Amino acid sequence: MNTAAKLGSYALGLAVVFGGALGVGRAVGPVAQDPPTQSHTAMAKSQEGHEGQDALKGQEGHAGQEAGEDQEGREGQKSEKSQEHGTPEQASSDTPGGLQVSQNGYTLNPLTPIETGKATDFRFAVTGPDGRPVTDYQVEHDKKLHFIVVSRDLTTFLHLHPEMTPDGIWSVGLTLPAAGPYRAFADFAPTGGGNPTGGGNPTGGEKLTLGTDLQAAGDYRPKPLPEASRSSKVGDYTVSLDGDLVPGRASKLTLSVSKDGEPVTDLQPYLGAYGHLVALRAGDLAYLHVHPEQSEKAGPQITFYAEVPSIGDYRLFLDFKHGDEVRTADFTVRATQGDATAAEPSAPHGH
């Protein structure tokens, strides 16, 4: 084969090769892109997860905000209801006197230890909201402060009148006759204080009764509560009791004094009246308000109004003065649930 023939055959072969390649390319189509690598996939998923967490956090935050607002709303409603129905501090004003050592910022502070059967110059102070001893008191029933000491079994009763030094320290001669627990009560009205809410006497503070426990060391044998009785013997004197204690309303109690069977009509004034009555609830020794009825008659009858909070046993102690001597008659009275709708007697104001 000559040289020209060889060159023609070579050119024809190239044309066939390029034509076939072009046909295959058109039949297959465009060349596909490389598939995504593993790192690209992880980054995408991570981005999706991050966005999902952000959305979830946003929903949780919104829900938490709504829950917080709902909780605040409920607490606000509770607060409003608490104000409508009275707070515990307000409710505590209904607690009988003598059950607390501190009330309205005033505190009873004993300063002297007790020795059983021995006379003690017992000292104490009443501190005010500023922490200092109170020195300014109103006069109630001829005294600035009445100090009552009773045994826990309510068989021993002492009504004492301590003296106060200018710095507010009270002192009184005190003898506890037998071993055992006692309760001491300070009955007073601080001038210009006692009730921070503004209640009480407009010319001074509300009357308070604070109580504290005293311990007389020794072998303690409590006595049973004396049986309920309508009559009490005090030497040559007999005091009879008329009236019933009914919880929830003022109860009129009339005590009549006689000597050797004859009515006493010449009682002497004692603490601004012809008698002074203290009522204590058996069990917790709650000190109850007893209001005397003013009378021009010096006996034989002395009338009081007692307000008791519950059914149960109460001890009544009547101090009266005759022949220049103060005597104490005691009674055990059981309060029963009477007719709460009955007309209440008109009790005088004040204590």
C-alpha cells in the first residue's frame, strides 16, 4: 500500500472513534456531580438539630413564661383571698390571752430563778417592739400591771401587784408553796402601744396578757382538778355562783357573798370595784377576759361578764375585800354548748 492510502485509512479511523464517543455521551446524558461526602451530611444534620433545639427551647421558654405568669396569677389570687379572709397574724388576735410569751412586739422576760417554798424577790421586765423595757403603762383597775401566778393543776392562785423601777424592771415578793410547774401572767396596757394596727383604746394601747412558765424544783405530785361547784367556802365566808358559761357569747355571772349565813352588804372596793374575777381554762390555762359590772351597792352581789371560747372546764377566782382583808373564792365551772341564738346580755365595755 502506498503512503497516500495509509494516511486515508488513519483519518477514517479517527473519525469513527470520535463519532462513537459523541454518540455515547448524548445517550448517557450529562456527567453526574460527585455525591456529598460524609462530613457534608453530618454538618447538615447538625445544623438541622441545632435549629430544632432552638425551636424547642423557644417553645419551652414560652410555655415556662406562661406557667410562671399563671403561677403568679394564682399566688396573687391567694394573696387577695388571704387579705379577704385575714392573715395568720390577724387571726392570732383572736387567741385567748396568756398563751403567748410575746405578742404585738411585747415580750414578758423573767429575770429571777425560783426556789421552792422560799420567799423570792422576783424580778421581770416587759420589753417593747424596740427591745427595751416598757416604762409607760395605763392604769387599769387601780394598777399599771396585774401579776397572776397559778399552778398548772389550777389549785394554787396568787394575785400580786409588783412595783416598777424607773428603768422598767418590775419586782414582787413571790413564794411558790410546792414543787411543780406554774404559769405567770402579766396583765397590762402599754401607753400608746400594744396593737400596731391601731385597735384598742384610742387614748392608749390595747390591753395585753402575756404568759410565761415558772418551775419550782422538787417532787411534783399534781392534784386533780376540783369538782364543779356553785359554792365556795373561805373561812367564815361563803360565796355562791349563779349563771352559766356559754361559748361564743358573753355570759353573765353573779357571785353573792355571805358571812356566817348573813349577806355581806358592806364590801370594800378592791381594784376599782367590789370584786375582781380571773377566769382560766383548764388544760392550756388560757387567760380569759372578764368584765365587771359597775354597781353602787357594796354587796352582797357582784356581777361579771365572762367570754369563753370553747366548751370544757374553767377555774374562776374571785378576789373580794371585807374587814380590810382580801380573800379569794374559787370555783370550777363547766362550759356547755347553749343556745347560741339566745339574746346576749349587754356587757359593759372595757376590762
